[in-house]
Amino acid sequence: MSNTSQQLTLALSKGRIFEETLPLLEAAGITVSENPESSRKLILPTNDPNVRVIIVRASDVPTYVQYGAADFGVAGKDVLYEHGGEGLYQPIDLNIAKCRMSVAVRSGFDYETAVRHGARLRVVTKYVQTAREHFASKGVHVDLIKLYGSMELGPLVGLADAIVDLVSTGSTLRANDLVEVEQIMDISSRLVVNQAALKLKRERLQPILEAFEKASKRNS
Ligand code: PRT
Ligand code: MG
């Protein structure tokens, strides 16, 4: 069921990625006709009859693009790293939805000393792949526990010693008495393009990619 017409389908997630992609679409002359926060529609038309937007979960964007159900999409580096990026061409860092991936612990937990003494740490995270690589590269022994949200709760109720999660302002950590002890990587969102679409729909895609690239430089 791939998307073979000459129409272009763009996969976005609701919330910050949708909001921060709108100005890039504007720069390409594309206006989305409905707001996904108020509409229940999952397929949104635009002012360009050849371009439509589909609304999917942030972590599902790479999957839709990989299988060609969307020609292109916008996804965080966190999501792409976990997905692995197979079948995706990643031409542009859009410099939007910026944050960092960090290790945080309960304030009062002496992370440095625990690591130095070779303690085995329990870590909750949605980002198992990224966390595994990070701790392996540092030689820290960890038991990783996968969660799907509210990682911040883990250390507060004794599920874990540490979390690996995204941080932007730091207010979620502060509100839950957690402190950031390590920054793993800087995160921003990238444009991802289906490899077959890049060849077959190049004429339609190219001007949009160029407009995105130009507009995203303003965010850097
Ligand atoms: O929310 P849902 O479960 O549907 O999916 P999602 O969390 O994957 O989607 P969404 O829309 O929340 O995030 C989409 C993308 O935005 C992520 O994949 C990141 O690349 C990027 N991004 C940028 C963030 C943040 N900043 C961010 N602060 N994603 C999540 N957060 C969360 C973080 O997980 C933590 O709970 O915000 C909280 C921390 O924020 P501060 O400001 O309190 O530090
Ligand atoms: Mg979220």
C-alpha cells in the first residue's frame, strides 16, 4: 500500500514538531488547512493539492517514511537513533524541537561515586538503544528498564537509580527533585525522505527540500 501517485505525503507528529514545521512549510509556500490539535482528522489537506500531511505518533514517523506510506517526514534525532534509520535518507537538520538527551538522578544520589565504584545501576528510559550504547562506551554497568513515558517517576518510587530522557528547560527534572548528571547528545529534528520517493518524485520534492534547507538555517 505504498504511496505511488504524484501526490506528496508528509508525516508529522502533533505538538512541537507540527508547530515548528509550519514556518518551514510556509517558506515552501505550503499552508496546512486544519489544525491537528482541534481536528480529529489524521490526513490534513494543504493549499497545494499535491501535498498532504498525515498526523502520526512521533516515534512512528520513521516507519511511515521507511515503507513509503509517507514520502517524507520530520523526526527527532532521538527517535531516528532508536529506529535505526533503515530506508531513510536524512538530508537536512531542521534545527527545530531542540533539546538534549541526558542522564538524571535523584538529588542526593552520588552518581559519580557509584560509577567510580563500578556499581550496577538501574536505569529507566524510553531510549534503550541510545542508553545502552552510552553506558557501554563509558564502561558503566547498567540494567535498563524500558518505559513508555513519565521516566522522571522511576527514581522517585524506587524503580531505578537513574533516568535517560530528553531535557529542554530542565523544569520537569527540577519539579521532581532530579538533577542532570551527564549530557549524552544534543537533539534536534531532521527531515527524513523515503529513498525511492527521492528518485521517483524528485521534481516535486526538490523545491520543498530546498525551501526547508534555506529556512532551517535561520534556526541554527
Ligand atoms: O508525547 P508522545 O508520547 O505522543 O510522543 P513524544 O513524546 O515522542 O512526542 P513529542 O511531540 O512530545 O516530542 C517529539 C520530539 O520533540 C521528540 O522526539 C524530541 O526530538 C523533541 N523534543 C524537544 C522533546 C522535548 N524537546 C522535550 N522537552 N520531546 C520531549 N520533551 C519532554 C521530555 O521527555 C521531558 O518529559 O519534555 C520534558 C522535559 O522538558 P523540560 O522543558 O521540562 O526540560
Ligand atoms: Mg511527549
